[in-house]
Amino acid sequence: MKSHLIFIGAPGSGKGTQASKFVAGKGFKHISTGDLLRAEILKKSALGLEVKMVMDEGKLVSDELVIRLLQANIDLAASQYIFDGYPRNLAQAQTLDKEVLKGGPSISVYFEIDMTKLVERLTNRRTCGNCGAIYNLISKKPKITGTCDQCGSTNLIQRADDKEEVIKNRLQVFQDTVSPVLKYYQDLGRLLKVDAEKFPDEIFNMISSKV
């Protein structure tokens, strides 16, 4: 039986890039709990209405609801999945194993990256306000300064969550919760650490060799 993948990494470490490559190149299905929540609400299912009620009250969706959402939307026998950004803490990792994967094979991939470099990478990210194309003022500059390569717009903006203070807070929260999760998977012999600063194709090949 082929392994499912659990991607763990700080915001901006490259999880999304690799998820896209595995969907396109290997036929994996990408599981983002945020996307599932929104889709379930749009379906107006009983579960979706329950989720909407919680979110409308400004509350966080409980782990129990997320697990039910995952159970309702995946078929482990039919597809290989990438869990992106979930689990976020030890309790979620344990529940994912017990209630969703149910002993099925999985590999947790940790995208290691120097946090100082990550702050630099994210604070230099710019997004086209017109078409959504993403640039980086260090590693992926637009061909003409201040102008989008895709649509020609000059509205290249820095998102509010790419400001240095916001990024540092997000990274601190991530670091505070990730260590027990990594130890959990390490103790089970299911942790693969990759250097997130390598080229995307190198990372893809490294993960592919283990699946």
C-alpha cells in the first residue's frame, strides 16, 4: 500500500509548491482543511451548516469537527493524499493517525529552513493586486521593476500577513507547537526532514524516493 504524505513546515517553507508538484506529477490529492471547510459550507451539508454556525459565532472549529470533515471527504483506499498544514499539534497528530489514517501508511515531511532566511523570504514577497501572481524581490523579481509579468499591472503589494512583525509572531507560534509533533513522528520512524532551501525539483525527488 502506498504512503500518504503529511507536510509540516513554517509558513513560506515551500509546502504548497511541493503539494502542487505531487498533485500534478504523482496524482496525489491535496487536503487543506481550510479549503474543505469552505467547500462543505458551500455544499450546505449538515456538517457544513454545523461548521458555518461555529465560524459565524467567531469561534475556532474544534478538532472533532475537523476530523469528521476529513472522514467525510477522503477515501484512503482510492487515493493518495497530502495533508498540508495539518496536524498542527500533538493531539491532532495522534487523532489523525487513529481516526482518519487508521493504521494506514504515511510519511511526515518536515520542511527545515533557517527562520532568519524565512523572514527575509516572506517580507520580500509581493503579490499582484490584479491577477494574484506572486513575486519575490530577492529570488523572483518581476522583469520590469514594479510591474506584473503576467498582466502588466503596477499594483504589486505586500500582504498584511507578510509584514515582519506579523511573520515573526506566526513563526513563534509554529515553533512553540511543532517540536512535540516532530518527536511523535520521529519516534514512530515516519519522519523525513528535507532542506527547504534546496531547489524545488531536488526536494520533490527526495520525497518521491520515499513514497
